[in-house]
Amino acid sequence: MLKVRLGGTLVNKAGGRTEFEVEGANIMQMLRNLGRTCPELEPMLKKGVSVAVDGQIYRDAMLQPVGPDSEIILLPRMAGG
Amino acid sequence: MPLDANTPDLRTEFKSVGTRPNRPDGVDKVTGRARFGADFSAPGQLVGLVLRSPHAHAKIKSIDTSAAEALPGVKAVITYKDIPEQAGCDKDVLVNIMARGTALYDGHAVAAVAATDAAVARKALKLIKVEYKVLKHVTDVDEAMKPGAPVIHPGRFEPVEFESLETASHVKGKEEKKTKTRAGSNIAGRYVFGHGDVDKGFKQADIIVEHEFKTEATHQGYIEPHACVASVSTDGMAELWVCTQGPFMVRDVCASLLGMDVSRLRVTPSEIGGGFGGKTTVFIEPVALALSRKAGKPVKVVMSRSEVFRCTGPTSSSSMWVRIGAKKDGTFVAADAVLKYQGGAFPGSPVEMGAMCAFACYDLRNVRIVGYDVVTNRPKQAAYRAPGAPMSAFAVEGVIGEIAEKLGMDAIDIRLKNAAKEGTVSSYGPTFGPVGLVETLEAAKAHKNYKVKLGKNQGRGVASGFWFNFAGNTCVSINLNVDGTLALALGTVDIGGSRASMCLIAAEELGISYDDVRAIIADTSSLGYNDISEGSRVTFSSGLATIKAVRDLKVRMCGRAAKIWGIPEDAVKWENGAAHPAGANAGGFDPLSIKEIAAQASATGGPLAGHYEVNAEGAGPSFATHVCDVEVDPETGAMKVLRYLVVQDAGKAIHPSYVEGQYQGGAVQGIGWVLNEEYFYGKDGTLQNAGFLDYRIPVCSDVPMIDTVIVEVPNPGHPYGVRGVGETSIVPPLACVANAVSSAIGVRARTLPMSPPKVLAALEGVNASKA
Amino acid sequence: MSAVHVSTKINGDDVEFVCRPDESLLDVLRDRLGMTGSKEGCGTGDCGACSVELDGRLVCSCLVMGAEVGGHAIATIEGMAQGDKLHPLQQKFLEGAALQCGICTPGFLIAARSLLERNMDPTETEVRYWLAGNLCRCTGYDKIVRAVMDTAKDMRKAAAKSSAKKPAAKKAAAKKSPAKKTAKKGARHAA
Amino acid sequence: MRYEAPDTIKAAVGLLSKAKGTSRILAGGTDLLVQMRSGMLEPDLVVNIKHIPGMRDIVAEKGGFRIGAAVSGAELEEHGKVGQMWPGVVEATNLIGSTQIQGRATMVGNLCNASPAADSVPAMIAAGATARVVGPKRTRDVPVENIGTAPGKTSLAKGEFVSSVFLPKPPARTGSAYLRFIPRTEMDIAVVGAGIVMTLNAKGVITAARVSLGAVAARALLVDACAKAIIGSTLDEAALDRLAAAASAAAKPITDKRGTVEFRTKVAGVLARRAAVIAYDRARG
């Protein structure tokens, strides 16, 4: 089981829930399962989110491995100037 | 172990990296030969001009283009009808490039013409008859959130409850009082970040400081106006020459807006005359393509300076509330903030990033940030250097400055006491790896500027800042020429000397001379997709991809050497620009230099090249600390910046001169933001200062030399330890100068810009209260 | 609109062109003569990217009519390097990383040359006020000001050497009219 | 649009008198080209006066100086002698715009553009300068304060233009100064401007003074109350306070993108006071 924390808008979309437990070996599987567990999140996840794994922010690397001990936090999609 | 592109090689010793050679594009730029956006021309090109709304908010009842079309020399006139909505395109971008039914801000494009010359085109614009029904408008973020405010997008956004800054009651310990907006809202989103229990935290505080802050919108202010030349052939094949931070983005967005196959549109980026985030989207590009498609001729569109100000992205204006609680010893126990950013006529203000950056510099157990994205009748905001971060830092660092004053603590000490470091759970969630905030604070404290004695009406300010830094899609190719020199093809537009840095990196990897590598920025048909040059990502991402591409080439060159020597590939290693037998038992061959391998390439299997394609991740965050001394004229409110110091973590500076340049440039943009830059709207909602005369960016005589210290805390996510450096430098200045003014004359500016009239008014307020 | 026929000198060469009276010298240089080294940042004389010399006088070419330059001499960035030899300012801007995006660079170089022609020993304040009409958004001006002052230093050294031979150079070095002005302007604001 | 470059005043006046629609004089062009560029103005005729003899000359006259309509700020500064006689006027003119603008902009153009914020105008008014107006009927000399009537409007009749400005010979022990406030250090339009000329007797008592304020009304003001406030004094603190109060009282500014009513009112007094101190020191020599 992976522990996934939500940040920003995602929290309101998930009806105030900030933590989920889902299966998955990488970011893609994790997001797919999260979408199933919490359909309200689907549109946001489709639009794209950033995922912080152990402090490192990933915007696209869907195949990035994650494990039960990983710190996983979903953040809004980010861009710079 | 067989050598491959992914051979781990965390370098700490460098030959080329860290030196300061001349940039490869330099001579063209000092001789006027470099070709920027407006310097391109296509044979037989027409001149394209855009008609723009003179109203802040108006229904477009009708557009009559017949008279313009009839004018001799006019080859095409277009309105939104000529750019029909395509499935899957970005509707907001579509509406922003050409109004569809409603003009949403002063300067919103309504129609466009292409004619044989500028005089005819200007005349044609005057002949287009547009019938407007002027609607109520709103340009202020707080006004736009109030019940009864004119709604910019009726029915689009759910009304949401929001904390009213007038009461900010939810954090003032009183019962939760919230204002409900009426049906139909300009609030496009509400975002919450943080952790811990803020209300509990404040109970432990010995001192609590809270204030409201406002900042006005500022423009990126690049000196080169947007420009492009579009050429669409009758067979649908299209070329676009354009100044942009993201040619691949321009290609994909234009293709989707105009319903073209991406393969049919080739975008060639010109040299770019500044961007700072403002050239990360499209404005005139799809319009020029649509004009060219209709006219059947190439069309050149160049914005005027007033168009740049009226209709390209400034950043958000903001209205903020920040509250921080601390112990007597300066330890922060709780922090809370409400941020309201207006992003112009469309959703997407950088309030989320502002919220995530607000407290990122500090180790906080209890922190909460609520952010609102608000729409108004202003141009669609575009990214501006560390989007969203400077405003929230202005508020937070200002409050911290006041706490330090009240506790009688040194401004750097209080930050050191609370500074985020490796292992700190950041205010936006993730736990930090190795970061350099503490190092910047210590270097600032040790710097001579921090010890200078100050005179009458002079003061010193300190502020720190944070930016994430990004990476992203990057493709690089490197080709070995017959003489052993190298051609390096990059897909990230060079906005500040990155070609020089990439050549240094390639030379470093190969162990050859910088002068043997030549870098170019490729067009969109020559390389795989590259993300925009944004988010301080270029030196990190293209640098990473260049390292990997060169390592790929090294593998192939070692392979050739192995063939020539008749030994296995893994018995060959690369050193100092030549292939060597790896160890004695590999055989006693003389090394084969890169030049020798190049000379034999054709005879030993053909040309040699290396390439690498990646969606890079792992850009390390960067922190900065600024120190500024100012002198204020108490009779006029005029302010002079006497000294300015930037200390920032670069991870590893590839070309130190251009790293310093980023520090200095960002700092002076921030100084402009705090002193004089602002979007000044009239009662009618039209922009009153759409020019460099009254939109006052700093001039040469406004600023002192900008001292810099490059701190290097290596980023574990990069083989050389590189972190992005482009954006963090604009985060601290707003608060840094404001804190300096406060220490000079005891006036705290909480509304930007702190132009002389505001400073003088505040001063008289203080004197009055004294009297 | 009746077009005007103009004969002038640009960078020492005779040039003829026809333009509409509403065209600026900058329009003519860029669109009629293909000399795109002078840049248009504002078109209103506020950014200096279009700086040229008109009869040895620093001006914004966007504020000069194309029609009025007949019989005058114009110097643009295209004429700054002598053959393959860069002007000392161009060389120093390159070495000192005094440019980032480079759009303002031609204007700064023309303006800086015009300063050093009048004052080979400018103070930092004099350099900053002389160049206040040239906007740069990338560099924060630091490396630009340093490059100009370093060039002046080199030119003084060179002048001192050659002055041993011809005293004329000394005079040039002594000439300081704009220095007074820029200093005064500094004083104005301080006042 | 027609472009003409006559080589006599007569020819220029003829063109302007006959012209239909709007016609404009091209001297420095630093206002004209900006107005044309922005579409504010589409003249049917532009008359370049720089080919007319005398327009680019500074000539000594009756102990003072006559400055041609096409003399640029830079030329005026480099002349030197004018600056020694009227430092306030030359410094004010040199404050207009950047080095590039100084290479073109003229004092007469600054006067005839009739902006209430024009830097050289309060200085010229304080100096008692007169403008020579040439026209189809006659040539007349007009006090410069009577040229501008409102923003962008002048008292010039059709066919007339200003061919030169005359700065008279100042009495002994006369000093002049001009100060302005701008948000930046350069490149801005004056938010407030103050020009002062004063004459002292041998004891250092002010016997005559002219004080003019810019950017605080629809046109540059000549403020007698300010002069009265310091005449008869040795510019002691009390006199300076009276001067500042009179200047602030005379200011009738507006609030706009460049400044507020409160700011302009206060700073008018501050600058009048500071300019007076400089002028007084210069008068004492």
C-alpha cells in the first residue's frame, strides 16, 4: 500500500480528504488507482498534476518507481517563467 | 562495467566548467548581425496589424470589415470567424488571441488585417466598424471578489465561500465568519496548503504580527516586442519565424488552434530579446498564420510597445494577508496566509505557486496558506520570473522583518533560526533534500555590505526567497565533424547565454577545448520535442541532456577505436579527448584522439553522432538571500538604492558570468517592482501607462552595482550538481527594499509600488501620529 | 502621401532611398535598407535600442524623420567594427558578459561610444546618467557599466602611450563636456 | 501628409498660412514623431525649419542671447556662455529626456508643445525670456508665459511659429535655478517643477525675484506670491518657509499616473525652497 497526500485544489476536489492509501509500483499506477478510489479527482489527474516523491517533484515521469516507504504528495501542475 | 550514457559520473573537478569564455552568439550580437523576431523577412511578405478593443469590457454586437476589405492593398481581414474553434484546443487561449462575442479587457484583439504596407494596414484598421455595447468592468482583485461585482465569465465558476480580508476572522480566533459570493463568481479557484494545527500554534506565540498587503501587476518588460513572420502555402504547409521561449509550444498550440497537422508547421525560433516568462504562450502567432492562410502570402506581425503592455501578460496583482507567531527567541510557531491573485480575464493566476513558495524558506510545524485565483477585466496574466513567488514573499518577509525589529533580533539571525534545511518538511508538502538557504544567510552575514555603517535617513533590509526550479522534456544532438570539432543542436531557446554553457559542458565531458564545440538552437523539425525555456530549466535540463548525448557519442567513438584496434569495446575508455586502451591487458595501443577518430569515421562505419531525449526531473530547488541599503528623502519620499547584495545557491555555476547576470537582472527587476512599476488603470478600465515613459522600469542611473555571491550546494539530481538560477533572484527584492525603507524612516510599505507619493503620505501619517 | 527622395551617408557610404514622410529614420534603416542592427523597442524614444549618431550626435533614430536626413551623416551599429576588427567596446561587452539577450546591445554600444568620444575618463555616475536613455531588462546594468568603464581605462592607457608621439590624444583625453552635465544631472536628483 | 524644408522664414510662413488641415513644425521632432507614431496626430503638412538660416544659431544680443528654434539641448549646453549667464535655464533644458533626446529636443519645441510639465518653460518664465513669433502679418516678441494657454494649446495664430527665444542680460548679482521631481532619476516627465531667478543688492538682500512652477496647473505658473515671500529678505528660514507655503498654496494640481494632488502640492513647496537656496548662492557668486 502507498500513502498519498494531497495538496492545493486536489483537497477540495476530494471533498476535504487529504490522505489516501492505494496500490501501485510507479506514479502512473498510483494515479490510476487513486482515480478509481476517488473519481472526483479524475478530471484533475487527467489535466495533469505534479507528484513529489521523497522531496523530488516530478511533473511527468509516470514510470518513476514508488514504494510503501515513499513520501508521496500530489501537487498542482507547476510551470515557471 | 560497459560505458554507456547513464554511467554515473558526479563530477567535482572541472577543467572547462566554471570558466568564463565568450559566448558563441556574442559577436553577432555586438555587431547588430543577430536576427531577432522583427529582423526576419520573407519575400513578398505583407504587413499584419491587429485591431484591439478600446473598452475594458464590452459586448461585440457587430464587426463590419467590408470597407477595409475593399481598400486597395488589403489582402486579408480576419475576425474570430476565420479561426473556428477546433476540438481539443485550449479555449481560453483561443478566446484570448481573438475576442469571440465579448471584449474582456482593454487591448483584447477583435480583428486583424494583412496589407501591402504599414500605411495601408493602419488605414484598413480604421475602416473596420465594430459596434460595442460597453459592460460594467472590474480590474481590482478585491472588488472582483465582492458580491455584485461584474461577472467576467457568467455561469462558468461555482460561487465559493471566501475569507474576507476585511475580517480575516477565521484566523483571528473569533467565530468563523465568511462571506458568501453571489451566484456567478469571478473566483476561478480556491487552494489550500500547509500542515499542523495553526490555531494551536498561535496559542504558543509570544508575539504575533499580522498585516494586509497589496501588490500591483508588473510586466516582464522585455525590450523586444513580440514579432513573427508566418507563411502558409496553399498545400497547407506552414513556416513560422518567431521570437519565443518555446518554439515547440508555439508549433503545437498554433496547430491545435488552427486545425493543422503538427507535421505541417515548422517553427524556427529567432534570437529572443528577453522573455522572463512573457514569451511562453501565443498572441500574434496564430493570428499571423490565419492571415497568411487567407491571404496566400507571408505575413509579418510586429507588436507596438503599447500593444505589448495592453495585451500581453503582465503578472498578477495581489491582495494578501499574512500572520506569523513567534517565541521570544525568534522561533516561528505558526504561520497563516490568505492570498488573492487576479490573473486577468482568464483563470490561471500563479496563486498556487505563490502559496507554495510563501513560507518555503522556513521550518514550520504549523502552517496554512489559502489562495484564490480571481478573474478581472485585465489582460491574461503570463508567467513572470518565479510566477507568484515575489508577491507572497513580499508579505511574508515583511512580517518577518517586523518580528525581528520587535524582538530586537538581527534580521539574518532570525532567518537562520528558522531556516529550512535538508530534512525539513516544506510548507507545501515535500521534505527537502540538500538545500542552500543556510549557506546563503551565512554568506550574506559575512559579506562586507552587511557591516557598512549607515547614515541619516538610510536603512538596511534583508529578505530570503525560494523557487522550485523545473526540468522537463529535452532533446539534444551532437555531431562529430570530419575535423574532430563538434556541432551541438539544442532545442531550448537561449535567453541568457545558455549556448555558451552547453559548449562548456560538452567540452568538459569530452576533455576537449571549448572552441571545438559550436552550439545552435534547432528548429522544431530538427529535434524531438523540447519544453519551453522556462522555470529556470535550461542549464539543468539541456545541460543534463548534453552530458548524456556526449556520453552516447563517447560510447560510439570508443567502439570505433575498439574496431580499429581489434579489441572488445569495453576494453576502451575515454580520457582527455581521446580513446585509450583500458589497462595494460587491453593492448599497447597509442591513444586515438577525437580528431583521428573523426578523420577515420567514414572509413570505419560512417559518421559519428550522439543524442539524448529525456523528460528530465530532479531540478533542485534554489534559495537566495538579499541585502539592500537605501536612503530616503523625507521631504519628497524619493528613494535611492545605495547598495544591493544577492547571495544565491547555484548548485554548480557552469558559466559564472551568466549566473551573476541572472542574479543581477532578477534583483533589478524586483527593485523596479517595489519602486515604480505598476499597471495604472483609469476609471474606465483602460490602461493609462502603456509605454516605457510611464511604465517605469529601472534605468541605468536608478541602481548601484549589484554585488553577487554564488553559493554552490550541489544538486544530487544533476551529474555536475547544477540547480536552476534564473528565477529565484526576483523573489526577495520586494520585501528586501521594503524592509530597508522601514529601517530608514520607520515607514512600512505594504502596498506596491512604494512610489514617492505613497512613501511621503505614509511618512506624514507617521509624523502626524508622533505630533 | 508624396514620397521623398533622399541622398545621405550611412557609415561613410553614399546611400539613396525613397520613403514616405511619415517614416522614421529607423523605419528606413530597417525596412527599406535592411539594416536591422538598430532595434525598435518602443518607437517613442524611451528605450534607446534604435540609437544612432546623426552628424556625430547621439539620437534615437525612431525620433528622426527619414525625409530629413538628406545631406547628413549617419553612423549605425553596422559600421562600428572596422572590417574584421571589433571596436574596443564591442570586444569588452563580449568578454565582460555585458549582454544577455542582446536586443539592447547595439543601442548601448552606440551610446557608450558617443560618451567615450567626449569623455575618456567618466565616473560611474557619469556613465549611468549618459546611458539612462538605454533600457536593459536582463543585466541590471552592472556588467554594462563595468564594460564601458573598463574600455575607457584601456583607451586611456592606449592614448597615454600614443600621446608620447602625438599630443593630440592628450587633448581628447582632457575633453570632458558631458561629464559636467551628467554630474549636474546627478546633483539635480540628489538635490 | 506633405513634408517641406523651406530655407527662409517667409517661405515657411507661406506654407503654414496656405496649409489646409493640421500642420506642424519640425525642429527637434521629439514630441512630433511620438504624437504621429501613437496616432494622436496625423498632420497634413510638416515643415522642417532646420534649413532656415539662424534657426540653429545662438547669437549674443543686447548683452543677452537669442537662441534659434532648432538649437538642441546639447548644443545649448556646449555653448557654455549661455549656461554661465542663465544656469537655471540651461540646466532645465538639459533635464529634458535622455542623452539621445538632448541631441534633438529644443527649448522652443518644449515651449510650443505646451505641456504644463515642460522643464525649460518655468525656467524661461523666471528668467523673463521672450519668444519671437513670426507670421504672415507681423513679427512680434511675446513673454514666454503667454505662449502656452492649456495642455497642447498655444496662443499662436495660423501661419505663425516661434523662430527664437531671447534671454535678456541679467542684472548684477542675479542667480537662477530650476529643480524638478521625477519618480526615477531620468527619463520621466516632471511631476513638479520649480524655476527661480533672484537679484540681490550688495548686502545680499533680495531686491527682485521671479518664481515659476510647472506641472501643478494647466500651464506653467508665474507666482507673484512666491516672489513677494522672499523679496526684501536674505533668504532666511522664515523667508524660505513663506516661499514654500506660497508655492504649495499656488499649486492647483491634478492626480494622475505621475502623482497625486497632495504630493504635488507638498513637493512644489519643497522644490521652490531648494531651488531658491541654489539661486541665492549663485546670485552671491
